[in-house]
Amino acid sequence: MRAARSGGTFARMRFMAPLTALLMLTACATAAPTAPAATDPSANTPSVVSSARQVQLLRAAGSADAPSVQDVERVFGQADIIRRDGAGAAMTYRFETCALLLLFATDGRNTMRLAEAHPSARRANVAAPSLDQCAAEAAARRS
């Protein structure tokens, strides 16, 4: 039983290594991250509520109750780029100023769950947005 787990872990690590390297290169090409957006006292608009739901989903990445691929697609819609490799998958959403890379790994019940969420800028020499900022763009696109 233990050997099966370590084999799955190795496969996930092998899948995520190139993606991690890509993320590191993207981070090197951008300036320091910006501070999280301040909360707006009039945050009762539908796009803000939708944005909050998307932020909550992204922040659950890597946790025991991480969302499945189907949960993510229900909230964000169809990804612009999908790559499946062994026990993992990568989905990329491209918005106006933000690109969102979501990495998935298979859990113990063979369900693909969100393992990591990485926002990045779509343009060179622009600071990487926060998850909140990227989720707000996603919510605006879905409205």
C-alpha cells in the first residue's frame, strides 16, 4: 500500500516539475507582487459576490476539501488551455490582465482536485496580480 502511494507521489512530482519551472520563470519576469486589493464598503454588487465565491474556491487549493475539476469548471467555465498528464492536469484561464494556472492532482478516491492556483500577469514588466484580482476578472468575464 505504501509503495503505491509513493509511486503516485512521484508521478505527480514529475508532472508538476515542468509547471513549477514555468511558474518560476514567469515570476522572475514580473516585478514584486502588488498588495491585495482593499475591501470596498459597498461590496454587495453581484460581481463582488461572484468574485468572493471564486476566491474562496481558489484558496481551498491543496486542502482536504479542495474543489474538483467539475467544481472549478462550474464556477470559472471552460478553461482556455487544458493539459492532462498521468495523475495530474493543468488548466489555464486567460483574462484581460491576468492568467490563472490551476494544477490538479488525483486524490485517494481517483478524483482530480485543485492542488495549486497561480495567478500571473499577461504582459511583461507588470506585477503579478493577487488571487483576489484574478478572481474579480474571472467574475467579470462570467457576468
